[in-house]
Amino acid sequence: MIESAIGFAAVFVLVLLRIPIAFSMGLVGMVGFAWQTNFRASISMVGQLIIDTSQDYGLSVVPLFILMGLFVNKGGISRELYQVSNAFLGHFRGGLAMATIVACGGFAAICGSSLATAATMSKVAMPEMRKFGYADSLSTASIAAGGTLGILIPPSVILVIYGLLTETSIGKLFIAGIIPGMMGILFYLLAVRISVARNPEAGPAGPRATWGERLSALKGVWAVLALFGLVIGGLYGALNFWPLNLAFSPTEAAGMGAAGAFFIALARGGLGWGDIKEVLEESAVTTASLFAVLIGAWIFSNFVNLAGLPEGLRAAVTALDVGPWAVMALIILVYILLGCIFESLSMLLLTVPIFFPLVTALGFDPVWFGIIVVVVTEISLITPPVGLNVFVLKGVVGDVTTATIFRGVTPFWMVDILRLILLLLLPGLVLFLPNQM
């Protein structure tokens, strides 16, 4: 236990010194493992982990989903999602912000990345909201909060990583994320209503679209529905009937999604040779950075497991004689605090190998815990002082202060906490759909 505590402290110090989290965890893990055994065994463990990770077929799902999201972005689908959302919601007070939330949810369903969703939708929605006189605080907050949906609504790269780390069914995790994801959209719409109720000038109503304009806008989102149906329907066997007979593993679903996104982008004329090269390069760079963090986390996990941290935590909980829910409350508090320091993937990789054995030993469902972890991570993406989505948006928009975005996003993380409480008190909201599969 003492060695593990020293290891965590060392990781925090290295991160504060601006050493990348992958190298911080890997270095501390390697040195700690060598301290527990010997240097030769530590080097051998690191080398074997790198080889095993690069050859793991299950991990191929990660670059394929990343590739799918990048092709979708190049296909211009984000703009069409915003247009159809605006056609149905734009005439309400705060309607453009609501349309942004809904469009972010749709884009998240085929992108899987919060940062990519926030960055993409800022280029689409921000000019429109400024055109109609929306306050920058509400405009940027709706984009930053809507972007967090990218790690929960399936397919989600974060849920894939959690499933691989804990050997939990990725299919069940995906289906479990649907109801909490829909709740997130509805609660964010409520946050917009609260914002415009407090300051009606922040989100003036726009012109009402005719039904003809709405139906015309709907024609532009067939690709989103088809791609989502292909990936999710194939994954759950919903397409396993004559003459289709399609049933995918997670990796096959990701491959079909990437191929489908490629042909959709190609058909729309938004994909030249330069674009293909750019997508492939960005996909390779993103995948490499994810795998680096993943390897570093596994090295660190091997060290803390050898040092007896999971067993020590279980013994400490037993000695304290507190209930399982008290332990869960402490774990959630730890995640909220770590969200002020780490970005979402790093936090997940650092903590899940430590907390997961304890959580399952206390009788909590691994699928439910995975969704709870992701929802807490969503909250950390928009809460001060770090709020990674906020800083990504600040970098894209440029002329809005960070303080303005954080002020506007306050109602959004407050309703997020309400959603988290509901998911904690009513686990059936998470587990209903997986139990039906």
C-alpha cells in the first residue's frame, strides 16, 4: 500500500511538471515494478506489454471507430444535423442552443469523441448563434456541454477502452449508454431553458421553419441514421435476418462503420485524395497517442497490483465497516477531484484497474459502474478549473474568455450532477436495455 501511494504521488508530480501522462505512468510503473522485483524483470514486463498491445486483435476496434468519426467529419454530416435540429427547435427562445445540443448528440452517435464533437460543432453552430444575437456564454456552453455526449452515446471509444480493461461486454456497454445519453440531451435542453429564463436576451427566438423546410432538412440526415443502424444493428443482431444475415463483433462493427463513413463522405463529394491522406494521418496519430497512454496505464497497473493495492483497498474497506454505497460515494468524489487534473482517458486508465476489483467485490454491476464512470468523466470535462472541453472550445473560438464559457456552462454541470444522482439511485436506468438483450 505504501509503495502504491508513493507511485500515485510520483505520477501526480510528473504530470504537474508537464510530462505526458503516458510517460509518467509508464516510468513510475517500470521503476516501481523494478523496486518490487528487479530491473531485468521490469524491462521484460514492459517489452512484453508493448508487443501484446500492438498484436491484440480486440484493440483494433479503437482505430476503426476513430477512422469512422474522422470520415463522418469530412462528409459534412455535422452541418446537416445542425440544420435539421434548427428546423424543429430554432423558433423557441434558446432554440439554436437546443439545436446545438441535439446535433451534438447525433454527431456523438457516429463520432465517439467528446473533443472532436465540441471542436466540430463550434465551427457549425457558433456563427449561426452569433448571427441571431445569442450571448457568447450560452453559445459556447451549449457546444461544450453537448460535446461531452461523445463519450457516452454509442459507439464510444471510452466505453471500448473500459470494456477492454475490465473484460466487460462492449456490446452491453454500448446499449447501456443509450438511456443515460438521451437523459443527457434532455437535461441539457432543460439547462438551456433555465439559462434563457434567467436572461431572455441570451437566446432570442429565431424564425419558425415551415413543415416543407423541416421535411427537406430531414432528407439530409439519412446517412446518419443508416450508419448508426448499420453499426448498432449489426452489433446486436438486429440485421441478422434474410436476406441481410448481418451480425457483427465489435471489431467488425467498427470496420463496417469506417467503411460506411468512407463511402458516405465519398458520395457527398467532400473527400479528395488530400482529405483521405489527412484522415489517415490523423487517425494514425490519435491511435498512437491512445495506445501510448494505454500501455503506460497497464505498466502502472502491473506495479500497483504487485504492490497489493487492490487487496489493500478491500481490506481497508472491510476494516472501516462502511456500506457499499459509502465506498461508491468516495470513489465518485475521487473521480471528480481527479477530473480537475487529468483528461478523461488518462483518468479512466489510471483508476479503473484500481477501483474495478473493489467495485465488483462489493457487488456492483460492471456495466453500471462503467456508465457511472463515463458520466462522472463527462462532468469533469466542463467543470472548472480544468474542463478540457472548455479549453478546446476556447482554442477554436478564440475571442471568448474562459471565464465566460465557465459562467455559461454552470447550469449544464448542475443538471449533470442531477442525472448522476438519478443513475446512482435507479440503476435500472442503465441496466434495463442490457438486460433485454
